[in-house]
Amino acid sequence: MLHIFYGEDRQKSDEEAKKILGKNYENIDAENLEISDLPTIFLGTSLFESSRKILIKGLADRKDFFDELEKYVDTPHEIVVFETKINGNWTSFKNLKKNKNVDIKEHKLAEKVDRFLAFNIFDTAIRNPKQALKMLKKAEETEDAYAILGAWASKAVTNLKSNPTSKKNRSIVKELAKIDHLLKSTKFSENPWNLLESFILRLEIL
């Protein structure tokens, strides 16, 4: 069966995916795929197993890939397509939502991030990374890493607009975009706080 989980609450999507796939499943990063790989993934079998369990991330980053999903709604495998955002205007997505054989769920963040706290950590990090790191570690007990990242990105873009000639501001925006991209991969999404902590420590050299 084909499952599509998307939305800002990546942790919820990850939990739902693992309920379906269990512990032993294939991880596929769509960034490394070719269109010609899709039939093998969705319809191919192995010598030892007729049914496979597969997690795919980042397929919606390329519309031509996502549009292909309509061809594979009858896949014999358990496949979870994991996305942060999907363009709701795509015809392919609208058609998939109408298909009763496709499980589509949007996971929104239940609570908004404490933006004052997130902005305070961000501003402190520019002046005093070690202090900001302590603040972030404390925030990890109550906040969501992806929501913190979103707040930082918003703050960074605002800073860049107010001072567009600043090389540091441009570097920070690029670095946060890179982190967001890394979090879409399976390896890094399992512990997103590590990426946020390393970003703070690198601020001095950006």
C-alpha cells in the first residue's frame, strides 16, 4: 500500500511511518534517484521477499518524480512517502487524494513554537554561542526542533532584508537552508537537535 505523510510535524510523520514499516525497512533518499528507478522500487521484488517495506524522503522536491506516483498506487509493498511540503495545486496530488487505495495524512504541529524563546536563542548565538547552546539544550526539553529551525529561518530572512549587503546574514540564511535540506534525509532526521547545536557553534566563522 502507498502511504503519503506530510506536514510540519515531521516527528509525527516519522512515528506513523515506523508504526507501518516496523524496524527493518529500506531507506531511500529521492535526491539520488532517477525516474527509471521507480518501477524497481514500487513494483520490483527480491529473491527472498515478495513484499518490501520502504521509506522514501524528498520525492516532492521534484514534481516530475511526484507525478509518477499515480502509476504505482497498486504497489504490492508497504511504501511510505515522507514529505515536509507538497504543492496542493498539483493535479497528481489531487488525484492521489481521491484514490481510496492511497493513505494520505497531513501532520500539522499541534502547538506553535515559543517564538520569543527561539528568537532569543538566535540573537544570543550571534553574540555568545556557548550561552546560546546552553539555552538550546534547555529548550530541547519542551520545544520542537523543526519549529525552532523555522523560527530561526524567519528571523534570518528578516535580518537579511534589513541589511542585504551583510555577508554574515547571507551566510546564515544559506546555512539554515542547508540544515533544512539535511533534515529531510533519514540519517539526520533521527536527531535534528545535533544539527541545530552544530549551527550555533559554527556561527562565529560564518
